[in-house]
Amino acid sequence: MEPAVFGTHDDRTLEQLHDVASRAERAALMADGHLGYVMPIGGVAAYDGRVSVAGVGFDIACGNAAIRTDLHADDLAQAAVAEEAADRVAVAISFGMGGTNPAHDAPTDHPLFRDDAWNAVPTQHRERLREKAREQLGTVGGGNHYVDVCTDEQGDVWVGVHFGSRGLGHAVASGTMALAQGAAWGQRVRPSETLLELDSELGRGYWSLMHLAGRYAYAGREWVARKVVEILGGRELELVHNHHNFAWRERHDERDLIVVRKGATPAFPGQRSFVGGSMGDDAVILEGSQERSDAQRAALFSTVHGAGRVMSRTEAAGRRKGRRRTRGKIDPEAMRSWVKERGVVLRGGGLDEAPQAYRRLDEVLAAQGDSVGVLHRLRPRIVVMAGDEGSGP
């Protein structure tokens, strides 16, 4: 079946989609899609009893969470208040590559660390990975991962976060790829699609570890979001939470399938999701259309996970060579001006994450047709990200 394509995309991204679709039962590409490793970001692929390790990706269970609080926009109206809040978030939460969570209330004793799924990690690597995961739980990481404080059309304050399973997910993906290629866990191999039969030993092990990484990501995002609510002095009223790098058992057109979403958000009828734009653009709370439209079915009940890049990180920020960096397409002053004009208090955020490097979220949502509706539009007031060190697990 020909894959469903929402929006417009470059030839390399479409070529990647069609390559994946040639081995899947069905496939689709969301309007925020762009080139990825093996499978395009924004891609959805459905398999019969198999899961794609590269499809889920190296950041297993990356996703978004948003909490609506009892705070009001007036509580952040004074610039000094917003500036102080941004500083406190930047200090309390760990951002950047390889960071650990120093907080006294970090969830290091979460039940997930006693889950039987850890037995799927080879014995000689198990405790080291578990300890790394303990240290990183509740850290945000680098790249496009962030904490946002936003206000909606009614003035309610929301706290949003975007990140995944950190080093745990990366180790699971890379370790499974190595084993599938006949190498040892921890040995570096060339990234490949790595389609695993779920009734195989390796497939069952990966599936259990993927779900472990999913629980880990959920715990980390909720801890960070709630920590920020606490810093702001607010109270949680509702939570919207989704993975967008994951695989699910689902039924589509009377068939039981494994649906892999890589940078795509589940959007079944009535299902809500939090989707960010960029550091200088609005985010949204979405809901899957109740009508079960043709667009929904074609998208395998999925939608965008963000605005989508129009420039690679290197294009936007230039290439780093030692302590020097070649000039990219994004002018630092233009980035600062964009953010300032929208009244955003920014901490961190490199040129590779500038708003100019992204599509506009309204455009990609329009390209998704009637499959989703916007419940709330969230204006960013505070954005905290890692600095200019790039992305990493």
C-alpha cells in the first residue's frame, strides 16, 4: 500500500519513507517530517508481528508532558518574577549531555528499577546501566529537549516538558542492534532498521526493555514537570502525557499490528496530546477528532510531535571544530530578537534550536487535515534548555 504523506517534504525524506514502507504493512509521514536515521522523523510504520528498533529510535519513549496549574498569567506578568523563575528552573533541573539529577527528591528508588525487564540486559552490563539510569532519571538532556512555562487563551499557566529515556534508551537501542548483527552488547555497529520478530528471544527482550524505557521516560517527565510546578508555587490540575518514539500493539482495519511511531504522536478519537512549536512559537494541546475521518485512518491515528525542522543542526548553527565553529545560517541577533519580541524569557538554547530552524506549527497542523483539533493554544513565557553543546543521550 502506498504510504500516506501529509504536508510537503524533500526528496531524501520521501525516499527514506518509501524504503521503510517497502517492508511494512502500512506507513505514513506526518507534516512535520524530516530525514532521520533509517526511518524519517514524523514517520509511522505498521508491521505484522515485528518491531523496528531504528523505527522506535535511539531515544526510546521520547515524548511530551504538560501540566495545567492553578496559576494565572498575572502571576508571571512582572518581568522580574519570570526571570527569577527561569533562573530557579535552570538551577534545579539538570540540562545537557550526560547530566545527573542532584536533587534530594530525585526518584532513584522508583519501582521500575526492580522490574524483571532488566534481566534482558546482558549480566555484565546490567548493574552499570541501571546505576546510570538512576543517576539520569529526571534530567532533561540536550538538543531540542526543554522545559516550557506557557499561558493559554484563558490565562491558565501550563508547564510543558519534552525529553525521553536518556542513556537507558540509547543503550537498549544500540545494544539490541549490536546483538542483531552478531556483535556484543556495547559494541558499536552501523545503525540498521533491525526488524525483530516479537516471538523471538531477542524480540521479546527488546520489547520488554522498550516498555521499561517507556516507564522510565514517563517517570522522568512527570517528576520534572511537577518539580517546575512546585518551583512556581502552583498546584497541578490536569496532566496531558504522550510518547512519540515508541511502538504499540494496535488494531487497524480489522488487523492486529505493531505500530511504530518515530516523532509522531498517537491521536485516536478523544486522545489529547501536548505538541510544542519552538522556543519562540506557541505550543498546543491537541485532541484526536471524534469523527474517525479518512485522514485519521491514513495517518494510522497519528499526528505531528512538533513543528519539524527545515534546517539541520549543522546548517543552522555551523560546524564545531575544536573550540571554533564555522558560521551557520542562523544569525544570533536574529534569534535573540525573535524570542525577545514574543516576550519569552530564555535560558540556554543554541542556534541549532532557533525558531528560524523550524517550520511554523500552524502550517503543519493545517496539513494534517481534520484528524486533530486544537483545544488550547499555549504562549511560551519561559523556556529553559541546554546550551549550545548539541544533543546527546
